[in-house]
Amino acid sequence: MFRFTMGDRAPLYSAILQTFGDANERLVTALGLDDVREQLRGVGWFGALTDDDLTGALKALREWELLDVIQNHAENYRTAEEYERRNLQYSLTRRGEAAFAGVQHALSVLVSTGALQTAVLDAIADRLEELDRLAQDAASGDRRIFATLQELEGHLDALRGNTKQFNGELQRLLRTDGAELSTFHEVKGATVAYLQEFLTNLDQRAHSVSAAVARVEEHGPRTLWERALRGAELPPAGGDDPAAAWLARRQARWDGLRAWFLPVDGSPPRVEQLHHVARRAIVTLLQVLDRITESRRRSTGAVQDFRELARWFAAAPGEDGLHRLWATAFGLGPSRHAHLAHADPELVSATESWRDAPPVEVSALLRTSGRTERFTRTGRVRDVAALKAERAERARAERAELEAAWSLLRTESPVRLSRFGALDHEVFERLLDLLGRALAVRPDATGARRSVTGDGRVEVVLRPPADPQGAPAVLRTARGALSCPDYVIEVHTVGASGAFDVMDREVVAG
């Protein structure tokens, strides 16, 4: 079938088939000898071509069953020469149409790179949704179902073809070893961005398509195909009925669609494999970039360094240059003082030269031992057991004093503040603390202020005096007296065994 693509006369054979293919596009099915010669110029054939050469090429294509020849009995011929040139009409056979279509497809594959198009996934979902609506509507036309089914299969073919071509180009890109680093950087960046954009919402689109396939399956795709067959209006055939083959092709296409999005056997759909391939390609591209970068990087070692240094010595202008180079390469000690800073770094600018900057003190031990100071044995740890015992005893005493103060201030019922009378200074400080906490709280609906101590063990309730214009309360201590409104106070100690009235104690009453 493709014998015309080989040999010295392959360009002429291909040009002739292209003329017949273009004629078919214009619905012209037969061409004479003069028509073929004229159409050859339209497809770009400008070489010298005699009648014998053209006739021989047409004869070879006829022998290969790519062209068919018939006699034109409907034409009026005036001369024998005219009959000889215009009597024979050539047309493409089915084999010739297939050969020409195969070459065209091969050329299109060579110039195309494939693509991952999310718009195709959206179009497949839309066509499935439309098929679902048409299946539910008994009044819908069969021709509309046929057209929708053809569009769906076309989108599926585009998805599979573009995906295969893009994956092939991607794998060839990953195997590229001779590419320039800058070029590969650009291609890598663009490809990674393209893959990331395709992966965005890919799962959501795939789920939408699989859900639409499931809905069509509920109505039965066989019924849709039978209605689409009536809408296809297939031409009559003399042999076998083409309806069975047409329905079988629809079944095969539907099985392919389910394999991509909703497999019958429950295996992972191919669209998920596409997701994994895209993600793996992103990682592989980055790894290939690292490998190319490492391969472009010059290996170095002590041997290469000494050889380069030997070339420098050989190119030195004189003896002074040789000494300077030797001192630079071998005579300098490590700069262990470079990390030392000035006593006040803010006074020295970071851009100031070391020559102009003030000096930094360097320890004499830095060059010999690598340390700035001499370290001696660590001193013995002081025994703090006695100090800990003293502090623990002091804490227990303070706690006892605090417990005694809270016990003295505890009340059995609300009392006036003036009834406290004279207090010890430590107890008075605790009372002031309770008053301050209560006054810092907003009063409730009854006018009372409630507060607790930090440890939550003592609660104080402070109410305003019954007679605001009455005499103030006076509390006396050894260091002075406090005059304030005669509030009604109530102190509770959480966990106490019983209430204790301060007025019954001589230490409080005075």
C-alpha cells in the first residue's frame, strides 16, 4: 500500500496522490491526464514532466491498486488525439484513499507534539450530560443523539491521541543528553508549569466524567446507540448489513471511554495513571536537570589543582612573582582570627577595609591551639543543701503566717468593716488585698462585688454600706489608721472546717 513512498520517483507518486486527495476535497472524483498535470502545479510540483513520465507514474499507481481508470463515454471528442488524451479518467481506489490518509496522518504526527487539554475533559463531560438528557427525553431527535455521540467519540479520540503524543515527547525530552543547559532550563520550566496547570482540578474533572458515565449506564447505552443508528442514516449496502458493525464499533468506543474513567472490573481508571505520569514527570524533569548540571560541572581534585598551579609558576614574570605566588599558595596560615569582632561593632562599618579598621585583640593561644583563652579545671560545685533547707523553712513559716491571717479574717456571716477594729499589720495587709480585689470587680445586679485570691482558696463578698451617709469605718494598726466607707464584708475560706467570727477573738477586737 505504501510502496509509492520509496524509490527515486517517490516525490512524483506522492504529488499525484495529493492531487487526487485535494480533488476529493472539492468533490471531484475523477481526473484526466491534463487535469492531473494542471493540479500538480497546485501542490508544488514544478519539475519537468513529459506525457510518458506522467503516464508511466499513473500506470504504476494503477498496478499498485492505488488508482482506478475508467473510460469517459459522456464526452464528445473531435479528434483521435483528443480522444486518446481525454478518454481515460483516473480516480482513487479505497486502497489509495487509505494510503493517502495514512501518509497525511504520519506527516501530522511528525509535526505535532500532543497536548494535555483540560478543555477536552470538560467537553466529554458536557457531551455525556447531553446524552443523559436526550435519553430521558423520549421526544428528542435521533439525529441529535447521533451528532452528540459523534462529538463524544471525537473528543475521546483527541484525548487519547494527544495524551499519547505528549507522553512520547515528554519521554524523549527526559532522555535528551545533548541539550544545552540554558535551553533545557527553559524547556523544563515551561513543561513543569504546563503539567502543574493540567493537574489543577484534574481529579474533580475526572470525577465529573465518571459520574456522567454512570448516569448514562443507568438508562442503558444500547438504547442510545440504536437511536443514534437511526439518526446516522447509513447508506444501503449490497452485502452484509452495516448496522451490526456500526453498533459493534459504538460498543468498542464506549468500552474505551469506561476504561479511561469508570472501568467495569474496578481497576484504576487510566485518567489516574495520567495523573501519576504527570506528577512523576515533574520529579523526573528536576532530576534530569540536576544530572545535566552535574555532567556539565568540571570535576576537580588535587591533581588538577597542582597542574594549574604549575602553569601559574611557569607563567610568573620573575623571581619576585614566584616568591609571592609561593607565599600565597603555601606560606599562609589559617585565618583563625577572622571570626573575632571589635569590642563595639556598631562603631565600625561593615564596608570598612581591614587596613583602616581598628585592631582586634587576638589571643596568643589562637594560632597554636585554636582557642582564644586558656581553660582551667572547672571549680567544685558549692553544697547548697543548707541553703535549700533554710529557704524551705522560710517558705513554711510564710505559709503558716498566711494561713493564720486568712483564718483570722474568716467570717461566719456578713459583718460591717468597722467591726474589725484594730488588726496586726500582716493581717491588715491581707485585708487590704481582699478589699482591692473586690473593688476592682464590677458589682452584680444586687450591688455586691465578688472576688477570689490568686490561689482560689479565699473568696470575699463586698456590699455597699446600708447607710452611705453614716460614720466611716476606722481600722487601726501599729503603723497607722485607715478611714473608709463602712462596707459590709463576708470572707470565706475554701475547705475550712467551720466559720469563725473575728469579733469573738481578742486579737482582732483589741
